[in-house]
Amino acid sequence: MDLILIRFIFVVFVSFTCFLIHPFGPNPRLDAAVGALLGLSIVVFEWRLLRVSLKRLIGAAIGSILGIFGAYLFALVIRNSLEESSLRSFLQIMVMLLMAYVGLIVGANKGDLLNLAALGGIFGGEKQLKKSYKILDTSVIIDGRIADIAETGFFDGVVVTPQFVLRELQLVADSGDSLKRNRGRRGLDILQRLQKVPSLQVQIVEDDFPGVREVDLKLIELAKLYEGKIITNDFNLNKIAQLQGVEVLNINELANALKPIVLPGETMRVFILKEGKEYNQGVAYLDDGTMVVVDNARKMIGKTIDISVTSVLQTTAGKMIFGKWDERSAPRSDPRNAMGAASSISESKKQIVIADQPAE
């Protein structure tokens, strides 16, 4: 609140100063309006600077100073080469603006390479004050597992949800398709669960990028702006973000990493659910959704059997386990028990026949 008051006083002061001095013409009202716009521009510039890291600020300052120094040297050459004229003045001004601008941009971009720790800890608080931003995309919100992970306390910091993601969620929630509508509403419920996690700070941001149409590219630009990480389970977004140097936390990769390790030669018990693509294959699934392809198990569909793991295949979509069922390892009935059971059945039949005969 104090900062807002100070900014307001600053804008009023600039406007009143222009009203008294008349720097833009004899009309005092026009001068006051232009002064107010100038003050607002300075406040907006200051507000944007608050989001810039200290390294980039130092880099931009150093780059600007070097650029102005280089412009001064160029101006000396221009002054000694050309006669005094409007062209010479124009070239000197343009060279100064160009060099200062280039130095500012290059210095800001290269500022992250500065090692502030080498300055003896003068700027040691910069790392402590820096927040860890996690940016959620639509797919990971609808997926829902992010809420369970957050409630376990495996990650903390500031969870950033942009307005364009909320709009996309709302469109899905208002869809005419009941399946999409339920998914969209579940995504909104997941955001409410995240807001109740004590270790998280859910922040809704208004930042948008009108020049970028696709939501995935907007998320990447937002991650660059906040220097944060994108949380997603979208394979394509994962690859594009990594190509542009943005860190990604993929929920699917985390789930695959948490799956139990199975080695070839181990024995496991599975339920054969359906037949496989190849001849005499059966397919089973573990509790975590891992597919298990079993050879010689087609006739065991609907039964639980013990198999021997032959190989494990790790793919981008997940893990697949290949195994083999040995028919010889299946439990067999004892022939003597079978003969005894058959004789018991025949004796029972004889008793039934005798009981059915009429008495003489």
C-alpha cells in the first residue's frame, strides 16, 4: 500500500512540474497530461524492473556503460571526420542510442553468467530471496496426480497458473461433451486442492503474450519470464521446452521412475487379461498400469499364473515387461487322487441306481 501511494505521489509530482515549467508547449493542461503519462511510464518501467534478477540488472548496467563509452569514441571519430552540420549531430545521437541499447540488451542477457559470490557475499541475499516458480499446464491439472504429489510435500514454492490456462480449463468445463466437461471440472477441483496445500503458494498471473497463439509456446515464454520450471505430462511440450532451454518436470517420468524395478529371471504373479498380438501370447497389467506380455499364456486368459521375466523394455510411453509362462511349472493333479475321485463318483452312481429301483 505504501508503494502504491509513493508511486501515485511521484506521478502527480511529475505532472505538476510539467504544468509549472511548460516543457511541451504553452498549453499547461497538455503539459500536465504529458507529464502524467511520462510519470506512469516511469512507474511501469520500475514495476517491470522488480521482476528482473540482480544479475541481469548488474549486467545491463555494465553493458550500458560500456556502450556509452564506445559511442563516445565513435562520436569523436565522427566529429573529426565531418563538418559541423545537422547530419553530424544526428549521427552522433544515433550512435550513442544504438551503442547504449546494444550494451543494455547484451549485458542483461549475459548477466546470468556473473558470479556474485566472488564479490564476498555482498549480494548473498539474492539467492535466498529468489522464489522457485512452478508453472502448470492444462494437461497436468486435468491429470490430477499433481495434487497428490503436492500433498505429500515433494515440492514447494510458488505454483503459477496463468489466466490463459484457466480460460482453456473453463472452455473444457463448459464443453457439450460430458467427458470433456467432467475433465474440465476435475481440473478446477485440482486447483482448489492445490490452494489448500500449506507448503504451496498458488499464484494466478495475468501475463499473456498476444504475439504467441499456441498455449504451449505461451507457457515456455512465461517460464522464461519467471525463470521457473514447467510441470507437465505432455511429451511434445516437454521436448519443445527443453530445446529452448526451459526446465521441465514431467509427471509421467516421475511415475516411471517410481515403478518397481524388475530384472530378467525374476518370477512374478500376474493375471492374464487378454490375448496378445503375437501367436500364443497373453497380456497382463500390473497395479501401476505396466503392460506385461507373456508367451505361451494365451490359453490361460482369465487366470492368475506365475511367469518368469525375460526382458524389460523402457520406452518414452512407459515400461513394458516381457515374460514366459512355463506350462511344466503349472500345478498338476495327482493321478492317484484322480482315480480315487473317479471310483468315488462311480460308487455314488451305483448307489443312486439301486435307490431308484422299485422294491419287490
